[in-house]
Amino acid sequence: MTTQHASATPDLPLDMIIFGGTGDLSFRKLLPALYMAHLHCNLPTDTRILTIGRKPWSREEYINEFMELKAKPFIEKKAFDAAAWDKFMALFEYVRMDVDSIEDYTRLSEASRPGVRRVFYLATSPDLFTNICDNLSAAGLVDEHSRVVLEKPLGHDLASAQEINTAVGKHFSEAQIYRIDHYLGKETVQNLMVLRFGNPIFGPLWQAPYIKRVQITVAETVGVGSRAGFYDKTGALRDMVQNHLLQLLCIVAMEPPVSLDPDAVRDEKLKVLRSLRPMTPEDIARDTVRGQYTAGAVDGEAVKGYLEEENVPAGSRAETFVALRAHINNWRWANVPFFLRTGKRMQKKVSEIVIEFSELPFSIIPSGGRNYGNRLVIQLQPEESIQLQMLAKEPGSGMHMLPVNLNLDLQQAFTERRAEAYERLLIDVIRGRLTHFMRRDELEAAWAWAEPILAGWSKSGERPRGYTAGTFGPAASTALMARENAVWAEESQ
Ligand code: BG6
């Protein structure tokens, strides 16, 4: 699939139209990100922000009840500037609408200006995407300058994702559609491309047999919080693995793209997704682990189990943890397992990629009976760092080697402000840069691989394995690694 580029005119006046304008994502991420973009003069000079909600608020009520009380606290204190905030507030309009009612779109038509670039940000449940796009189009609000941003998860399986993509595609060309995965907006994730394709030393080594295993972990300490309504229908595989973790896997595994153009990068990621070995029922039983947290303690605080959380249905089988072993069937990666793991209420918050290089075939230097290999650890969160584990001589008489880290602290190396993922991606949407957004075929290939796992789990009739909150997941996840004499990086420290 190739994407014809939509007009990249940078300086049309902008109407940023946010569906779900009174929701969680808006106050936690989108509106603070737009404020930061405004503060750093990254919004077009003539911008307006139209937020859409069902609440019968006036513009002033929206600003007082929502922007001041809910969104403002999510802006970093040191970035807050009262004068800039006042100017930012002047950009806002609140439009009360029922998004399913075609009549209500006349209100939006009246509020949005003619001849501007309209960016429609759909921060709603994906069930509403089709109706919203049909209604926008029927109301004459979509033209060649418009763009639409679709939040994840896009659908709940392959068929629903295809249905939404087809429905949205009736009104927007592929070059106007920005499928967001905020992991692709993270500085460190973008840096991974530079690490791989900017450093010649890694070129020849970045493949089998020099790499023997890859681990990708996104561990969170938070629980499901107030999102049970959404989360219980979704689970960790749909919420995290199908998108964020697979995107990280793609960047680790893809071939060098011919350029950084959107399609060049996305073509290579697509090839990786299509090379993922489909999981058979036997693979699913052997190579996947799903878990659900039970009561425990995180950071010294007692916390509830998932089933005791507010709005979680009794006996829910939603998984809050997934670990699995994936394989990529191509020349570069044949027989190199990719271990993916994510979970809520884990022992610590950490997102990292660990590249385990193969050990020496034979060592002349003693290392206490252990056969160490080199490891490259790319930490994305909470600290941004890259460590290369090397073997060095243990000081003293005799010749013994032990692992030590070459440590690159990116926060110290570059002191510039790091924009949050949403800020960076919103600016990309405004400037028409699609590289860090998912194309339709990519998203569908990710679903095609993930769906049999979901089906296999539901067919098995088994409950997710319990794990105590504040640990690194069920024992079966440790065992998944132990089967090949390996350990998850954080469990070996
Ligand atoms: C979201 C998921 O996409 O990513 C959340 O829906 C998860 O469940 C979040 O907490 C994690 O993002 P980050 O940027 O905090 O790692």
C-alpha cells in the first residue's frame, strides 16, 4: 500500500476539533500537549480548538469546570505561564453534541470556519468512529485539507478494525488518516531508529546468529484505576501488545528503510508484522502466559486485586499481564526468540528493550563458571538510557572477567526539553508528517497475528493466572524464559 501525500500546506488556519473533549484522554494528555505546543509556538498562528462533549456547558463553564479544574493540573508546574494560558484559553470553543445525531452536526458546522484545515481528533470509543465520519462528511465538514486522528485500540479484532478502516476510508484518503500509537511519539522510541540506522557498528551484528534473544518489557505499577469499563473489555493483549509492543518489535527488527519517508518506514514495519510466525493452539498453550493481579503491595502501599477494583465484573477473565515468545520468520531473525511482556501492578515501572548478543563460542578467560554475552539495554522509561554490557577484567591479580556497563545517560547528554509523545505527534499531524503513525495494512497485520491468541485463550476456558500485585507477574512468565536457560532482565538484578 502506498500513501498519496495530502496537501502539506503548513500554514492554513487550523480548527482542531476534538471528539471526546470532556474525556480522560483529553484532560490528561491532549489538552496539556496542545498547551505545550502553543507555549512553544508550534501551533499555526490562526488556530482554534473546538472541543465536543455531551455536557450542557457553555464555553465559560467548559473552561472553568474542565480546563481549569481537570486539564490544568496535568501541565507541568514549571511549564505553566499564566499569560500563555490565558491566550490558550482564548482559542477554545465548546460544542455540545450527541455525536450520533446528524442534526447536531449543524452546530459544529456553524462553529468551524470555512477555508481552514480541520483536524478531527477522535478520542472516543472506536464504536463511534464510523458514525462520526459519516456524519462529518454528510455535514460537508470534510475536504481535501482535513485530517482525522484515530485513537487506539482501533477495533477489537481484525474484522472490526477492517470495518472501521473501510468506513473511515470512504471519507478520508489514507494520507489524511493518522492512526495514533503514542509509543511512536516517544523520544526514546524515535531514538531507537537512530541507534540502529545511525551507528555503523551495529549494522553487521544486528541479526542472527550474533543476537540470540530479544526482550521487550513494558511494566507499569498503576492498576486499572477508573478505566475498568474500557479495560475489562480490552485486556492487556489488545491494550498494549497488539500496538505498543508490536511497534517496538518492528523498530527493533525491521530492515533499514530506504529513507525516513512515511511509506518507506511503514513498508518495512509491515514486512516484519507479516513475517511474525502465526501461533498454533500448541504455541499459544506453550509460549503465552496471561495473568491477572491479585491484592498485594506496590511501592510499599497495599493495593486491591483486579477483581476488587471498581466496576470490574465478578469473575472477570480480563488479563492484566501478558508474556509471550514470538518468532519472526525471515533470514535476519530465524530462530531468534522475541520475548514480549507487559503488565499492570508490576514491581516497578520500566519500559525497556534488551538485545542479548550471543556468547563466545569458547572463552579463554575465566568468568566464574558463567558464560556472559554482551547485552544492549535500551531503557525508554522511566529513565532514558542506553547501556552496553561489556566484559572487563576484574581488578586484582589473576585474569577474571565480569560484566560492567558502558552507560549513556541521554538526559545528561542532551539537556534540551523533551516534548511528550502526544505533543510531538499532534505537531506531526498539524504539519502533515505521517511517518510515526500506523498505516491501515500495518494495523491489520498486527490484528491478524494477535487475534488467534485471543481466540485460543477464550477457547481454552482457563482463567488468567493470578499474580500478586507488586511482583513481575505469574511464575509461568519466569518459567517461559527458564525453559531456555534465560531470565527476564529485571529479574536477574
Ligand atoms: C495506553 C494504555 O495506550 O498506554 C494504558 O491504554 C497504558 O493502559 C498506557 O497505561 C501506557 O503509556 P505510557 O506512555 O505511560 O507508557
